[in-house]
Amino acid sequence: MTTSLRFPARVGSPRWIGSLSALTATTAMSIDMSLPAQPTLMREFSVPSDRTQLTLSLFLLGYAVGQLIMGYISDAPT
């Protein structure tokens, strides 16, 4: 069984470049939004700073594992 994209984007097309830009910006925006929120997280959840800093570490770990899994899936032959 083969599947095809309904609206495939060609490499180098504006849609393809926009998609890659949005995916790349996701990590940077997540980090930039998380760092200023650390003191608020400490206050609201009454936890020490090392626990709130763990949220960023776990996010990056999850992002890295997700890239490994999705990279394998995207390169798998159909």
C-alpha cells in the first residue's frame, strides 16, 4: 500500500522553506519563552529552582529523541 501527500511541497519551494523555518524556530521560541517563566514556575508550584530547570532539560531531551524517531521514519523506504 502506498500513500502520497495530497499537496506535496517541492524542495526549495516557498512552502517547503516556510515549513522548515517554522520547525527550526519552534525550539528557539520554546527555550526563549521557558527561561523567563522559570521564577513564575518556582513560585506557582512551590518547587526549588533545580526542578524548574529540569523542565527545559526534559523538553530538549524529548525534542532530541523525537528527531531520532521521526528522522528514521522519514528516511524509511515506502
